[in-house]
Amino acid sequence: MDITAAPQTASVPSTSSELPTNLVKLTPKAASMVKETMKAEGDKFAGLRIAVVGGGCSGFQYSLDLDEKGANADDLSFVEEGITCFVDPMSSMYLMGVEVDYVEGQFGQSGFAFKNPNAKHTCGCGSSFSA
């Protein structure tokens, strides 16, 4: 499960001590979809890895992956809506305050949508952002 999507604006914390316990909020609908996918794949996952990766028109893209291994030594981990989430330190700077939702369009399109208060600009296609 690798999903990319779009954002929205605010400031980034300067130290990890300023980071909230749960960097990212999953809406109940997004959490339900993640749980369904985990179950359909055989419940072999330790949790959900949420990251920001380089790419896209504006410089950064979101990444959601089901993670079989669990947290790396320097990851931030937290439980949101019953799902263990892992975020690497670099991504944490861009994900603070992000809300992940699952949306369904009227013509059958569906996917995860990101509301990011740290995004300064989003591209026209809506799948990348700059901070």
C-alpha cells in the first residue's frame, strides 16, 4: 500500500522536544480503511509508516506504507485510532499537525487525502507540496 496525495500552511518545530505525542491524526474513515487493508493482507503488519519523500512537482510527496518490521531505532511511534504509526525524524518536521482522511469521489475515485498546516504551496495535480 503506497499512497501519495495533497496538502495546506504553518511553522515547523525546531526541536524534537516540541513534537506532539501524535504527530499525525487519522480520521476514523482513514483508520478504518487502513485496518481493512491490513486485515485483507493477513494481519502481518506491525503498523503504518507515514513519511514525506522527495518528488512531485513541488518537491515533497506523502507516503503511506504498511510496515512489517516495526519502528526503527530513531522513529517516532504512536497509536492513532488503534493503529500503531511510525514516522522517521526527517518526515516528522513536515508532518506535525497533518490530518489524513479517506475520501470517495462521485465517479468512483477514492484515496487518502492529507490536510497539512505546514505546506506553503501545493502543485496543480494535488499530489505534492513544498514547505
